[in-house]
Amino acid sequence: MHVVITGAGGFLGQKLARRLLGGAQLTGPGGARQDVSKLTLFDVVAPAADIARDRRVKVVVGDIGEEKQVQAIVQGDVASVFHLAAVVSAGAEADFDLGMRVNLDGTRYVLEACRKLKSPPRVAFTSSVAVYGGDMPKVIKDDTPLNPQTSYGSQKAIGEFLLNDMSRKGFIDGRALRLPTIVVRPGKPNKAASTWASSIIREPLQGDTVECPVEPSAEMYVLSPRRMVDSFLHAHELPAEKLGFNRALFLPGLTVTVAQMLEGLKKAGGQTAVDRVRFVPDATIRRIVAGWPMRFDAARARGLGFKADDSFDQIVEGFVQDDLRRNAA
Ligand SMILES: NC(=O)c1ccc[n+]([C@@H]2O[C@H](COP(=O)([O-])OP(=O)(O)OC[C@H]3O[C@@H](n4cnc5c(N)ncnc54)[C@H](O)[C@@H]3O)[C@@H](O)[C@H]2O)c1
């Protein structure tokens, strides 16, 4: 079975690629579960060497904002597409044109190319809880209206609508997941306004000091990369009829305070690790974070079998096993 991942050089794209190459099976066009025999990985940057060298992998370095390049990868026997390529929140806010080109035009090109395939492919799309904003209820529920207050959130919401409409028309078989903040992200901080939520765990466990721009009582709605990949594969496998009229849903996550996150850090790295975190308030980040929804009742997703992590400690342990130990090895 031929699968395409866009954004495959990024954090979650590489995690998903490793899982698919590690033997995860997917339901193919005939309805039977199959191995992934061909994996096309598309991004402006190449994935890590261990992924790229797998004989099933074809790496295509290109720009999702160029329709012809997208048509050249989503063609022929492609059966499923995981569309992750995006300019993340602060990046899309800082450069409106870039956000529109990558997050909106790129998504449309992917869906249009999918529409031209012989049989409608399953398409899984990464949306975000940034589709919510403005005057929100205390707890976001499945019927809370989308009201994005950033360009990124608006572009994701439009992507969801396009995916829903093309699914309704029978052009594709789409599913969109509104992701919580995924922690712990390995590597370097990125341009997301939430990047500190990973930094305050990652840097101390690697022996570095870090500045935390928000107060200990600040909350985040989080999910681990492991559970994110589980959720993505689960979403792919769900029969279309279970999704009904709305192919987009938000995922169950954990609402944790910074203080609780540091408790998790302490269990993994001791007080020495916690002492490497310094609180240096940043008014802009605080304001952005204060505007984000933090409490969710993910009844629909739970009913469909999606699961949050059991605890923040488990999230930190997953990072130590999957990223720190792996890199050390
Ligand atoms: N990580 C999170 O907390 C989170 C939360 C909500 C939603 N999401 C969404 O999940 C997806 C993956 O996120 P991530 O954390 O892995 O981000 P990431 O930045 O690590 O990965 C995104 C990838 O898209 C690629 N990309 C950007 N512009 C491109 C272009 N013009 N053409 C081709 N590729 C391009 C980047 O090079 C990058 O590798 C994104 O769609 C993001 O919006 C992530």
C-alpha cells in the first residue's frame, strides 16, 4: 500500500513515518489491512537518515505551495495521505502570506490532488485547537462553534471545511484531528507560542537551563507524541460512517499546570533538573497563552475510542525513552 506523508521532515511527521515503517498496518482501498510497502515523504526538509534509508521510502524535497509538486507526489497508486505540512502558529501569524500559501493553498492542493486519484483515498489532516477562540465557554464541547482568533487557526478551520466538503462529495474519505499541544518536542524550540511547554522539560533533562515565560499556575492542554501517532492511526482506521456529518474532532488530552509539569520533570530528573528552570515572565506569551482554551470535554472522540495519556509523568517517561535514550544510543 502506497502512503504519502506531507510535513514528513517535521516533529510529528517523522514520528508517524517511524511508526508506519515499524509495521503499523492500514486499511487499504479494498477494505483489508495492509503493510505499507511504499512511503512517500514530502517536505522542504529531508527526514532523519534512519527514515530516509529505508528501502520503502521515497524522499521528495519540495514546496507544498507549488501545485505541480503536490500533484507529482499524490498520484498513481497512492491510497492514503497524512497531511501534516504547515507553518506553525507564531510563524503563520508573523507572515500572513506564507501562512496562506502553505496552510491554505497547500492544503487545497493536497485535497485537489487526492480528488484526482482513481479511488477516493483516506486523508488524515492535522488541525488544531486554535480553531477555537474569542468568547469561549469554560469547557470546550463538541458543539462549541469554531471562532479562530489567529491566521493559523483560521487556515486550519478552512482546511477542515474543505476536507468535510470533499468527503461529502465522495472525492476523498477525510478525517481531521484538532491536536492539543504535543509535548515533549525533541530538538530545538520552534516558532510556536507554546514551545516553552516542551523546553521546560527537554532542556533540564539534557542538562541545560531554561527560561519559563509563564507562571506556575498557567495551564496547558497537552498530548504526547506517542498518543498523537496512536490517534492518527486510529483516525485513519475508523470507518467513515462512524464519523457522520463532521469529519473533524478534537482529541482528549490532559489539562496540566506548569507546576504539575515540573513535578513530572522532578520524577524523571530530580530536583537538579527542576532547579534548571527559571521563571522569566514574558507579557506577550502570557497574553497569548491566556487566550487559549484549556478545558475540553472530548466526549465524541472518547466515544470513538481516542485516548489521552494516563498522566504527565507518562508523557515525560515517553520522551526519555523515545528521544533522549534513542539519541544517546
Ligand atoms: N506540535 C503541536 O503541538 C501541534 C499542535 C496542533 C497542530 N499541529 C499540527 O501538526 C502538524 C505537524 O506539526 P509539527 O509539530 O510536526 O510541526 P513541524 O514544524 O515540526 O512540522 C511541519 C513540517 O511542515 C514542513 N513545511 C513547512 N512549510 C512547507 C512547505 N512549504 N512545503 C512542504 N513542507 C513544509 C516543515 O518543514 C516541517 O517539517 C502541523 O500541521 C501542525 O500545524 C501540531
